[in-house]
Amino acid sequence: MEKQREYQDFIFFANIMSKTLGYDFLDSASLSWQKVLLRCYFFLCIACNCYEASFVALRIIQWESVAGSPSKIMRQAIHFYYMLSAEVKFVTLIIYRKRLCTLILGLQELYPTDDSLRREYEVNRYHLPRTTRYVLYFYYFVMALMALGPLLQSFTMYILQGNDAQFLFLRIFPTRLSFRVDTPLGYAVAYIMDFTYSQFIVNVSLGTDLWMMCVSSQICMHFGYLAKKLAAYLPSRERERADCEFLCSFVQKHQQILSLHKEVNQVFGLLLASNLFTTASLLCCMAFYTVVQGLNAAGISYMMLFASVAAQFCMVSSYGQRLIDLSFSIYMAAYLQNWYDRSIRYKKDLLLIMARAQRPAEISAKGIIVISLDNFKILMSITYRFFAVIRQTVGSDLFRE
């Protein structure tokens, strides 16, 4: 018989992402030296992030440094939008840290405690599916390849060139820093800073999405359980009072889950809406850069990056869609009951439940942009049209440096 998962299994990946940045989100470190090490590494990540982000912004201001070279412009734009997305997510996570911790602990209190109740809730159904885990693994593989690729390429070319070899000093990011990076010491310092900065951006970007997926999956679990419970209930005219008491307790539970959903929406709604904009900009720039570079090492690596970023947003959109579907399933469960052969009071109470459940729970920015698979399709459609126009109107040879 399959073992039912604990609550800690649901937040494991997201919590690990935070800890790899030195940020113990749930304050789970027990030893003082662990807390000191985490705090020191966190400040190192913040310092590298602020230093390199300031030079990214400076290069955008100093437009003449990239003007005239479409490949440089697109690579700088990709770097800028990726940085912007991570910075917005990090600031939002810090601002809403206490509210998110309260939400996570509140969901933990509602999590079924014994094994039989977990089976009734079907908790394993709401854990990260295999497809989502494969997306995470592929995303990290691509990021690791892009982070270590320049270093490996520099050493490989140096070894293959023989006696007259010159080290290329290739870096992860094209950003010019305030010190020379064409010396062994300068290159080592710059690459460590680049690597720490890239880890910060990747883990913040992915970690924030994972926290949203964790809390959303828990709320989906409760919506699914409520729909299952309502669909299985068999009311009777002879026990009208007991039936109405059942609906009363059902509404209380439903309202509790809806209040938790409202908190999720306030924490993540505006963040994910802005993420939609930055993801669309990223995908368009990556498509452009791929056309410019063609089928060389840089072009292929950015094609893989395009696929990983698109898969990441598809993963987030699927959780938004699942939240919509399972919250609406309560309406369908109520409608499919034999309500037409029950008491008038029961019908009225059930009608109130249907009226509320007819408005599905969703993650949105003030109701303007809803995170769903439909909006993901629109995003990919816009990106494809942009890519098609660029490919048809501009020859890749014209863009080569």
C-alpha cells in the first residue's frame, strides 16, 4: 500500500531553494552555527546581487556600449528581464514573508494527521507530479550548463591551442565590472561573483514559484476533498435538520479555505501578473537571439533556456488552472446531488453553496490577469508570432556581429 505523504514533503523543494540562498524561510535551523553560516551566505548573495545588478542597470543607461549590435542588445535584454523578474520576486517574498509563514503554518494545521484521513483526502494526488519534477531537473540542468559552460570552454580552448594559447576569460554574464577580469585573480573573483549572482537569480525565480505551487496544491486538496464529500452525501427528507447541519459545517469549512485562498491571491497575485510580463519579454528576446545566433553553441543553449523558461511558466499556470477547476468542482458536486427531491430548506441552502462555488477561486492581479493555461496559450501565441515575424522579415546573416 502506498505511503501517504507528510506535510513536510509538500514544502521540501521550496524550503531547500530558500536555504540554498542562506535564507531559512521557516527558521528551521536548530544549531546556532548553522544559523550564522546561513546568514553570512545570505548577505554574500545579496552583496553579489546588488553589485552586479547595478552594473546591468548602468549598461542599459550607457546605451552606446551595446548599440549597433543586435546580438549584444538581445543578450543584455535577456539578462535584464531575468534579473528584473528575480528582483521583483525577492522583494515581494521579503515583504510578505510573515504573511506567507502564517499561511504555511495555517495550512499545516489543516493537514490531515492520521493515515486513513490522508487517504480520504488523497494527499499523494496533490504532491509534485513526476512531470513537474522533470521540469525542475531540466531547468537546473540548463542553468548549470550555462553557468559552468564559459569556464569549461575557456579551459578547453586554452588546452587545445597548445604553446601559444591565450586564455579567453569567458564569463557567465556579459556585464562589465569595476575591476579587470582578464587576469587570473580578477577572473576568479568575477566568476565566483557571477556564479553566486546566477544562483541567487535562479533560486529566487524558481523558489518563489515553488512556494506558490505548495500552498496552491494544499488549497486544491481541500477543495477536492470538499467536492468529494458533498458529492457522496445522501440527504433525506426524513432528516432535514441533520442535512442542514451538514451543509452548515460544509459552508464553514468552505469559507475557511476561501479565506486562505484570498491570502494566497494577495501574496502572489500581483507578483505572478508581473511575472507574466517579464516572461513574455524574456521569451521574445530569446527567440530573437536564437535567430541571430543560429545553430551554434550560444544559439542552442538559449534555445534550451527558452524551453526551460516556457516550461516553468507552464508549470505555474497549470497550478493556477487546477485551482480554478477544483474550486468549481464544488459547484458541480452540488448540482449533481438529488437536490430536486429534497426539502425546500435544503434546496435553498444548497443553492447558496452553488452560487458561491460558481465563482471559481483563481490567482489574479486584482482580477485583471488570471494565471491559467488559457493565458499561457496566449503568451506562447504572442511569442510565436513575434518569432515568425522576425524570422520572415530579417535574415540571420544581417544580425551577425
